[in-house]
Amino acid sequence: MVDDSRGIRLAIGGILKSLGMSISEAADGQEALDSLSSEGLPDAILLDWNMPVMNGIEFLKEFRADAVNAACPVIMVTTNSDFENITEALSAGANEYVMKPFDKEMLFGKLDALGVHA
């Protein structure tokens, strides 16, 4: 999960753990890319849009530029709700888009739709 807010990372982490999933955290896109190079691909990435250093769209473009990452599902988790933002995220490589705030069932539904299970 990639989000600059520690509180959001804790909240999403709690939901994922309650679903039996393990998590890895990063506070920005660059930290996530660095982590992926040492840890390998996760089952899915939950990605915030607005972050310092490297935002979610910049991360997506760089992440998807490597064909090895094509099969890894990415869910954009953000407060950006404009149709243009959703279109931009999907065009950059996001597989799904979830608006904050959300609940466990909504997140589980998105993960399930992408075939991501504990």
C-alpha cells in the first residue's frame, strides 16, 4: 500500500489484515518503486494519488513502463473524484479506482473483482 498518510496506511492495513492479507507500506511512489526492486511484486498495489516526492500517477507510469509489472493489479485509492481523474488513472495503468472514504466490503469487492485473495 502506497500512501503518504500514516493514518490511512494503518486503516487500510487493518482492513487487509482482517481479510487475511499481509501488507507492505510505502509513503510515496519513489519509496514504493525502491521497495519493489528489493522485495518483488506484491499480489496487488493500493495507491494514493496525492503524495510528495512521486505521486500516484507518476508511480503508475513508471511502474507500468516495465512489462514485468503488467499483471500486478493496481487500485487507485484517493479523494480525487472527477471523471477526468478517474480516466487519467485508468489510462496510466490503474485497474480499479476507489474513493476515500470507503469500507471493508467495498475494498474487498474491488480486490475480489481483480482476483486478489488472501
